[in-house]
Amino acid sequence: MDNRPIGVMDSGVGGLTVARVLHDLYPKESIVFIGDSKRNPYGERTREEIADFGEEMKAFLLKKDVKMIIVGCNTISFNVRDNFTEGPVPVVKMSLDISFPEETKDVGIFATPASIRTHAHYHYLTKKYPDIHFIEVPCDGVAAAIEQKKEENLISSLVLKAVKEYHACGIEAGYWACTHYPLVPGAFEKAMPGVPFIDPALPTVEKAVRILKDKDGLAEKAGESRFYFTDGLEHALPLVESLFGPVVVEKTDLLGV
């Protein structure tokens, strides 16, 4: 058994959707979360910038003596350097092992522009599901609007703009390839009524837990979870408390202290 916490990183508040699944399914596991709200959004940044920011957050979490790091962010997951997952502490990136409703023929991949530029989701999914037609939909500004707690109607209009621009109006299912998006399901429902959306948070957590089980690394007693953000506590605090109850939420400069 290993009672050390699991680290979760994100460009802001989006990774809380992954941390929430971890907390709900494995309540004995304590969490150290780091959200880089100060430099959000990552989706419009260069790959080099994203990779550097990811390294800084990894170093922060390692200083917190975590037993594992979950990259609760697609933009970071698919823009880090090849050696990012190396080291004594397992690093788990967002999972691509998802499934779609039976007989689905057209699927939209909704992500930040930076994630779409890698085409990681598209290449993997087209190979796994050759009979499905996938459409990449870069949602410019959506993650930032969610981070800033903009009104649902505004977020919905941004989604709809992207849907129309990238000709995804006829899709039968959508894939949330950004962990911010499950925070506003109503905005996507308004933009695309009746279209089901797939959230990869569950397979990501399951992938992480399998690794811990193989190492006999699950916790045997619940510990204290802590949530750190580089800015925007006024937005992050009520969201964290709504998902996890009363926990420690602090601002940090990423120095690991």
C-alpha cells in the first residue's frame, strides 16, 4: 500500500473533471492538484511553451512527494516532450481508449487548437475505428471562456461557431478532447441538441489505477487533498468546493513550497 497522494495537473480548472472521477471512485486516494490558471489558455500557445509549462508542473508535483502524476489535460498530454513520462514516478497522460454508441458513423473531436494541431486523437481513433468518420473541431476560446466563468450562452455560441466552421453539424456523437468541456455540458447541448458526448476522464483514471494496483500502490486510508492554482482563486475555489467539499485551496508560484 502507498498512502502518498496522486498528483493531477492541468492548464487551469479542467483537470478537476479527472480529479473528480478519481475522488468519486477511489475516495481513499488523496490528491495534489496543480492548475496553471495564470498562463491559461494553453490551447493557443506554442508546443514549446506547453512542454515547458508541463515540466514546471511536473517538478512542482514531484516536490509534493506524489506517487503518481495524472496529466488531466489533453493539450499538455499531446504536446510534451518524448521523455516527459520517464522517471521513478509513473506519469499517465489522458487516455484515448474510448468507445462510441453502436452504429455511430460520424464523430466530432472537440479540443483546443493546440491539441488539434497534433492530430493525436484523430490518428489514433481513425486507426482504431476505421468505419467511423472523424471530424476535428478546434474550439478557439472555449477553454478560456470556461476558465473565466463566462455565461453558458457565450460558451455555446463559441462551440456552435466552431461546429459550423469545421462542418460538424451532422455528427452523431462528440468526443470531449479537452477536460474543461465536461464542466459545461449544457453549453454543448445548446449548440448540438441531442448529440451524446464522450468524456475520457473515466478511462484515464482506470488506466492510472491499474498501474497502481500492479505496484500494490493503492492507499489504505484517506488523506488530505490539496488544490493549488497559479491564479484565479476567486473562480477556482467555489468550483473545487462544489466538487470536493471543504478542502485546502491555495495560490502558488510553482516553486513547490
